[in-house]
Amino acid sequence: MKLRHLLLAAAIVLSPGLALAAEAVTMVPPPALDQKSSAKSETVVLAGGCFWGVQGVYQHMKGVTSAVSGYSGGTKETASYEIVSGGDTGHAEAVEVTFDPKVVSLGKILQVYFSVVHNPTELNRQGPDSGTQYRSAIFTTGADQEKVATAYIGQLDKAKAFSKPIVTTVSQLVKFYPAEAYHQDYATIHPTQPYIAYYDLPKIENLSKLFPEDYRKKPVLVGDAKPSN
């Protein structure tokens, strides 16, 4: 974990009030336009701040068969944590969400994304993290996905679901690069780490409260993760 996250973790311990931003949640309505897919599996890549929490939420969502932390928006040569952390690679910390459209729709995936995963009105930052690598972005894997995502943002803005305009960008996925192994399943492996406890576990709790029919207690993991004591 980079130095800034270590310093933030220490600050949280000394000032628990810093965690309040992570607990804010806006329940948004479902999309009027949803994808109708007959495929056995669909994939969408979502960026919304530090990928630890984004991955953690979708690992607890029914119908999601895989949620992998990684990078999208830049090149293969710069797809590493230390380089991406500089903020000038074009990459965003992102999560590749693979799901069964017979169990959960893209629309529900996006409703959770806008409701509990992050604040889509924050430009190039998310909570305590700032930089273009923490931007809000949807990388779609087909024209239908792009149409649904774009229409949904327009719907939410028109309804003034948030106090400020949504800044989430929508673009076709060029390439997704999985992050280093130590970033995978991070929220499950390190639940007592201050950053996870204060900023990411509340997101998973909000999923269980706002979308109980879509929540599963046991997460689907990238590896054989063992929770720390």
C-alpha cells in the first residue's frame, strides 16, 4: 500500500470523523432502459475510486461471477500500481465485473454503481483519494452497454438524483489489465485495515441494506483469500 494510504489510515485512527464521507449513500432509481442480453456471460469495467472497495461490493453481488481489480484507459507499459499512482498514465483504477445476465442485469449493476459504490459527481477524485486514476468511468464492452449507460446518466441528471451533475464518462473498453496479486480480494483479506474498515466496508454494508435481494454474504473471490484476524 502506498505511503498516502498509510498516512490516511493513521489519520483515520486519530480522527474517526474522516470516515463520514464513505457512509454517504444516494439510492437512485433503476434505469428506464436496460440491456436485454441472451449471452451466458457479460463483462463491464467500472472505475469509481480505489478499486479495493469497488471490487468488494461486486464480489458480494448475486449474479456476479468474477470481479477483478485492475487498470483501464492507458497502455500495457504503464499498467502497474506504482506508475498509475502518479496520475498521468491515462489509467483509472477499475474493476472488471463479469456477470450472468440471466441473474442480474447491466441496469442493476449500474444502479448499485451509482447508489453505493461511489459518488459520481466527484471529478478526478473519490472521497480521500484524488487524481485522474480515481475518476468515475464506465468502460463498456458493446454498443448496447454504452447505450444503457449513457441513457442512465441522462436519466439521473434529468431527475436531479444528485445535488450536482454526474461526471462519469462512458467509453468503449480498449483493454483491461489485472492489478497485482496483492490488490485482489483486498477488502476480504484485510477487513481490519483502517482504510478498508472506514471507507470500503460501509459500501458493502450499504449494498446489503439497500439491495438485500442482490446481496450475498459469501463473496466470490479471485484467489483463495483468507480473512485476517
